[in-house]
Amino acid sequence: MTNLAIKDVEAKQFTTDEAWPKPDLSLLSVGGDTPALPLKLFGEWGDWIKESAEACAAPLDYVAISLLVTAGSLIGNARWVSPWKGWKEPPVLWGALVGSPSSGKSPALNVCLEILKNIESDLLPEFEQEVREYETNKEFARAVKEDWQGKIKKAAQGKTKPPAMPADAEEPEPPIRPRLMIADATGEATVKILQAHPKGILNYRDELAGWLEKMDAYTAGNRPLWIEAFGGRPYIVDRAGTAKPIRVDRLSINVIGGIQPDRLAGLLLKGDNDGLAARFLFIWPESIPFKRPNIVHENNWAEAAMKKLSRLRLAQSENGEKPQIIFFDTIAAKTFEEWARENQKDCDSAYGVYQGFLGKLRGIAARLSLILEYLKWVAGNDPIPPKTISGETVGDVLDFINDYLMPMAQKVFAEAALPIEQYRATALAKYIFKNNVKFFNAREWMRERVCGLSTKDRIYPPLKLLEEAGWIVRDGARKGPTTGCMTSDYRVNPRIHSTNG
């Protein structure tokens, strides 16, 4: 920032626009402009996204990304996508909703989570029957084992060869409650749940920061486990004290949650780049003013559509269950190949976390194409699921990546990597510019939680940086006739809003 040293100058000295110093407008270019969500990408789901966002007073972006991640988890290992033979991807997406505590992340997440909870509840009667069968088999195994133990004693007394333990004397594993999502599970517990639910699950965290902090709390293997969970590959957990490991054929876990910008910087964008951050779709839209919704929003249509995804099953084969592979059609494959060449050029010229993100985009593009094709299907009346991915769907997805996901990632990685006070100053500068602010009171801004800044230690340091950058000046007025503290009134440099600023 340019130190223009106007913080100690009284505002009354600036009687004309020209009297103000030239402000440092580079604050507005950090991260670039926030891209607008292309709602048309979602077809019939677009109206539902719009109504859901209005009903929970959240940005459209949060609801849309939550929908994509949730739909991917419901498709799960029942369908994988392949642009061409020799390459296949699971519909696994990781979404991070970035924003201040008052930005609407949690309400937006709850829209899809309520649907998942309702679908889960439909699975409980079958689970209750499994529990009854388990209790019966457990008691039978106990009786068989007691009989075998009696024979062992007789063999020992008679010094004869002891009989081997019957297979049905081994106590069965208890059934695991049907789960479509988890919230706070250890790595081993997560793999056990997947063993019982091979289609895959959603890991939901209202605050991703807690999940990231605990990732290595129980064992050093948790972080590698989660990195592997993005790819759907086989995974084995060796259990201490037993020869029986826990194995899953496809470790597929979708992830969704919210995170505050300063926590994002400290937990994901600093330190060793092990690829974890590159797996996320970071979504950081402009904040919207809170208002009471004008509609009563219903989830019935969306829930019925999501249930169609939940009923998809893995294909049966001689070697057990496996995903059904959905291939790109000829036009889709050609369109994708041309885009992938450009993506490679972008990767070669980028660096750091953004380079890693670009490197994951080819796989993410294929996954998004599968999810979007199936979202279109469940929104219609065709009883037969898609057998291929169309060129139209792939084209829409690639436009979504170029025009939305890539600019959004550039914004997030640039702004979240700033020192915290500079980031907050940048956020305030963009707020001032966007809303044409000419005068404000810092205390009122704290009460209104502007840019999430609700305390003195959060708002005054970035305001000082804005003073030094020539953006604002303290008005200089004092309360009452005697000396005392200056009011927290500020005037904004009018050259910021003029064409010659």
C-alpha cells in the first residue's frame, strides 16, 4: 500500500475532490472481480437454487455448489465417468464455502442436508430388521462357541486332538446404521462406515476448520487417508491388536462445509503443499444484504429428484459390485480433448496452489459432467438413467469452469493469502467501492458486522491501512464541548468514485 500520510489530516481541509490525494486503487484489483454464478448451467434446477437461496438469505453460489457436491455423493460409486477408455473418475467433489460468519454459509448447507436426512430416515426400517437378525446370529454364534469350548475341555482331558472352531462360532460384525453423511468421524470409523456402505458418503462439516485441525489429531495417517478419499481407490486400514484389516474397494468421500477467510489461509494455503487444498472448489461470492424472504420454499420436488439418485445401485459382476462406467459421446470427447490442451498450457504457466488446482481441473470437469448429466435426468420424466455424457453437457461444464471456477479460484487464492489486516482492508475497500460509500461510522459498521468485522481489534487496524492508502480520513469531530475521544466517523475520498480516480 502507498503511504499517503493523510490519517492525521482533518477532513475539513479537503474542500474539493482535487484536494484529496490520489488513492491507491490497487486494493480493488486483488483477486480480480468476483464471477457471477451462471444459473442457466443448472437447467430446471436453476429456479430451485434461486428460491432456496432467497428463502435462506444466502448467495446463489453456496446453494449451487452444495447441490453439486450432494448430488455427487448420492450418485457415488454407482456411476463413474470416463472421457475415453483407460481413464475413469468417481463423482467425488469437495466444496468449501468461504465467507464471514454472517454470510449465509450454514443456511445454504442446510438446504441439501435436510434432504439427505429425510432420505436417510427412509432407510431405518430395513436397518432395524438387520439389527434383529444380528442379535439372533450373535446368540447362535455364542451357543455354538460354548458347545465347541466344551468339546475342547473334553479333548484336553482325554488328551485327544481338539476340534477346530466352527465358522459359525465366530460372532458376526454388528450392522452399521445407514449413513449418507458423516460429521465428525475418525479415519478408521470412516472406513468402517464405507465398508458397510460401499456406494460412498458425504462428509459434512459446518466449519471445515475443525475437520482440518483434527485431521492429524488421532493418527498421522488421517491426512493421507483424506487425500486418497478424493480418488475412489482401494484402501486398507490395519487395526492394532488384530490380524483383520478394514478394507474398502473404493474410498469415495464427498466433502462440503464452510470456512472463514482467515482460517482458510492458515489451515490450507500455507505450509507444505501436499495437494489437499487443490482438491477443493473454493466458493467466495459477494455478500448479500439480509432480508426476509418473500416466498415459502418447498423441497418436495428436489427431494423426489434426489431420491432417484439415491436409488442408483452398483453393478453386479463375478468379482462383486463395481461402478457402471458412463462414457463421453464422440462430440463430448472431442470438445473435452481440445479444452484439456488449453488447460495444460495454463498449468505450465501457473505456480503454487493455483497450479495444483488447475492440474485437478481435468478430473473435476469429467466429474461435474457426470453429475450435471444426472441432475438433468432426475429433473425430467425419463425413467432410464443416462448411458452417455452429451457434448452439450460437457460444453456447459467447460464454460462453467472457464468463466466461474477458475476466476473464483484466482480470487480466493489471492485474497486469502494476504496478511489478515491487509485482507480485511481489501474487503472494506471493495465494500466501499461497490456500495458507493461516501461517509460511514466505524461503530455502526461494527454493529452491522460489515465484512464480518464486529470488534475494535478487527476493524480499526484495516481502517488505518485504508487511511494510509488514501481511501478515507477520520472526520475529526469530538463529542461534546470538551476534549475527548474523536467520533468514529470517516469520510471517503471522493476520487475513488470518480472516473479520474
